[in-house]
Amino acid sequence: MALTTSLSSWERARVAAAAYAGEDVRVSLANVTGASYTVENSVTDWDSLKVSSSGYTDFTATIGDGGYDTTQGRFELGTGTGPDTYIDAEFTATTLSYTYNRVYVVIGTETYLHSLLTESPSVTVSPGQTITYRIQLAVA
């Protein structure tokens, strides 16, 4: 006898809201040259490699209520409400250029990373230049 389970879109919405809605999100840039950190390393570890150039600041925002995307079959969250919402983490070099090769995401005051993006080759942002990472939190 086969048993099939289906999870309602409302339950996905409840789980997503409990995990993310109203939480602060921080997106940071790091330049890994010798450390062998992975997504499993702590926020403290990653913060020790964070870009420290004059003019660099972390991106911070509050996660909105999101919405269910019927096309993707998942509940999506970012900084807005409704489906297909996302976080546009924008970084601008103001005073000096900076180079990085990792982008990491932290939710609230957690001591672990939500996610880690790796750039290869490294990226250099020159004064006046802006780079944006579109990040979407989803519960499928």
C-alpha cells in the first residue's frame, strides 16, 4: 500500500512566516585567501574575514511577509509582500575599492549562516560602483 502526503500552501506560509517574517537579515562580503571556511562555520568565523575597506558597509533589511508563488509551488519571502519577493542586497564602494569572493547571509541573531555564495574569480568594486545580489528565501 502506498501512502502519499501533500503539504498545503497554507502550511508552507505558516512555516515560512515563523522562520523568516519580521526577522532582520544581514548580507556581508568576505575575502577568503587562506582560511578554509565553509557554510558550516560560525558567523564569528566569517565576520573575521569580512571586508574592512573604508566605505564598505553590510547590507541589512527586515524580511517582509512574502507570499505563495503558485507557478513555483513555494512560499517566497524577501523585503516585500506577495509572491516573487526578494532581498536586493546592494553594495557600493564609496571611498576605496574592495575585493571579495564570498557573500554570506545571516538571519536575525543566529550564530550560523543561512547561506553562502562563492564568487570565482574574486570581485573588485571600485569607488562609485554598485553591485547587487538578489536573494530569495523560499519554503517549498
